[in-house]
Amino acid sequence: MAGEISARQVLTPGGWRANQVVGWDDTGTITYFGDDGFNAARAVGTLIPGLANLHTHSFQRAMAGLAETRGPSGSDDFWSWRQVMYRFLDILTPDHIEAIAAQVQMDMALAGFTASAEFHYLHHQPGGEHFGDAAETSQRILAASETSGIGLTHLPVLYSYGGLDKRALNKGQSRFGCSPNEFETLYAAIDDAAAQMPADFRLGVAPHSLRAVDGEGLGVCLDLCPAGPIHIHAAEQVKEIEEVEAALGARPVRWLLDNMSVDDRWCLIHATHIDEGETSGLARSGAVAGLCPTTEANLGDGIFPASDFLVAGGRFGVGSDSNIRISAAEELRMLEVSQRLALRQRAVLTDNETRSNGRNLLERAASGGAQAIGRKAGTIEAGQLADLVALRDDIPFLDWSDPDQRIDSWVFGMEGNPVSDVWSAGRHIVTGGDHIRAGEIRRKFAATMAELRSAL
């Protein structure tokens, strides 16, 4: 649906512009940007490009808090957290998956995300038996996005092995598993279902990791998706790096750079533990580093060398991954704060041209995130999708004459949520600070959580 919005301040690729109108056509593509027709009485406050949430497993939102108790070993990490996740999977139905995804996508929109990339590996029934429709659970994610209105890039995951020795998947992984042939069938079914999706929908592919996919599987993924986004977990854990190096003779990011045509379609998720050569190589490739600072902190993963990566010209976006928290501002803040702790400096991830730490983080994450999910967005200008977020400017923390200060205050100082309106490809999905289908989505999520608590 075509539309337009007046805004008192708009962040453009060329800087801030006051009292502007942004207009878009029926495809949700921006066609007009200027001051003609500005309506002060109806204007929103500060208009910024929406962020793409480039990595999420939406179902994990429903288990937030379930893995925060110390286990019997007295030492907890990613691997012990994963065991809790496997047990939680045993009780999830397709109805649960859809209700949770709609809630997560709504919360993303309320937090300033306009699009989401679902890294989706929950394909089968408990125990691993296949659904009659191979795309059953993927269709639930697609249906949730039609309810929430958020832009969606769907990334079905190929997950074939339990380790680099090609051992069978364990019981907890049984809902994930596909051979390359089975994955081809699954992908075709999802592609058929996607024919009914909005024009801004994108279908990509996600070979899970070098632990779970071999060379044949990687080749199948690339053949199935010759032009769309390619996402892969890489170098999140030290144990993973040691296993890959022992089996393949190189660290995971090094192996990918040397053996795959890694380019601007690729997004390497986490890439937490990369050395100097991998840092510069990943930056030169044009691929995006998919950073999930809140989840990485929650799991005790480690700290990505973001400062060195940006100096090398690297591109990044952010995602909420496990959805332990859903906040665009918090992901940006956590990314910067982790660098401050590691380097014992302040305002690390900015430059002498932009200077504003919050604005630099926002602009880089918006651009990198859009690239990673194959979405023509990330900036407010003609030809881009109308992925727009309006921040209130009538509250004390954001009532600054300098709009850069407003962004810095939002990212680093706000307790409440200042998002007033959100458009995804021109769809007005948040208005007056709440989602247009909030009641319906929250009721279904509450019922789902009641069922899950009873089952647990």
C-alpha cells in the first residue's frame, strides 16, 4: 500500500535533514524524499532506517530463563545450555512455533527491527519423524510474519551430522536432521509455499556449520540458492575451532575463506574467535559478520574483535539469536560495551567523521544487516524499501536539538522504549507505540506459554 510520512528529523546517507516527507509506492519502495508537503501537525519525531535482525531462532524466546540455573557439574557454558534447549524442543508443536514466532516478530518491531532472518532448523516432529508436509514448520514461520507484518528472510537449515566425524545426530538433534536429498525436497516445498508471500520476502539457505554439514552438503546449499543469502555459524566456540582444525586442517573461518567463494551474499554468524588473518580476510571478502552480542554474552561465548574488523573495512549486522532479550538498542550497546571492556577505551566503534557512537553503530548495522538478509533497505533514500522507525522526540532523554545526541541517548541511556511507529516495506505495523495486532498475538502467545508450562 502506497503511503507517506512527515518527520521532524530524518537520518539519510548524507546526514540529518529536518522537516522532510518520505513517500513510497504500492511495492513499499521509497519514491519520494523531500520537503514538499511536510505536515507539522502529523509529523513523527526522529525517523531512522529500520534494522534487520539478521539471526534469530524464534522458538528459543519461549525458553528464556530456563537455562539460568547452574547445572550439577558446577561449570556451565554453551554446551550445557544446548542440552536444556534440546529438552525444550520435545514439547513444541507447529501451533506453538507459529504463536511464539509471531510474538517474537512483534517484539522485534516494537524494539526497532523492521525485518528478520529466521535461521530455521526445527523441521521435524519430536523424535525426528517427518511431517506429511516437509515445509510444515517453515510455513508456520511464514504465517507468523504475515500476522506480524515484519519483513522476512527465511533461512532453512541443512543439519546432517553430529560432528566433523560424521557421527549420527543425537536424540536432541533429531528434529533438525536432513540428508542433502531430503533437504532438496524440503527446500522445494518451502519455495512453493513462498509463492504467496509479499514481494519483499526472501528465501536464502543456511548450512548450519562445518560441524554439521560436509562438502557435499555445502554444495547442495549453494546449488539450491544461487542468488540469495547464505548464512552459516562459524567460530562461536573454542571447542568448535579445535574440532574443525583437527578434522579439516584449518580454523573454520580460514577454511571457509580458502575453500568457498565467500562474498557479499554470505553472513558468518558469530565469528567470535577469529585471528588477525581471518579478521582481515573476512573484511576483504565483503561478507557480513552476523553479531549477536546479547546472546553471545548470555552464553559466555566471548568477544568479537569488532574494532579491528571495522578498521579493516568489515561489515556487520546484529541479531537477537536466542531471543533472551529483544532490543535493537541493547544489541548495539552490548556490542560497543564489550569492546570498551576488552580494550579499556570509550567510544570505540565510531570514527572521526561520524563521531557519534550510537549513530555510527546504527548506520553500519542497518546497512550490513540489510545486505546479509538480501533486502534492499538499510538507508532512507529513493529506491530502497520503506523500512522506517520513528523515535519519539518529546521525552526528556531524546529531547535534544542535536539528532545525533538523540541516537546516542537511545542506544546508551534509555530505560523505556521510544519507538512510536514502524513501517516494514511500507506496512505500518507499529503505531502509537504498539503493534497493530498486539491483542491477538499476545493472547495466542499467553495460551502457548500456559501449555508449555503445563507440559514441562
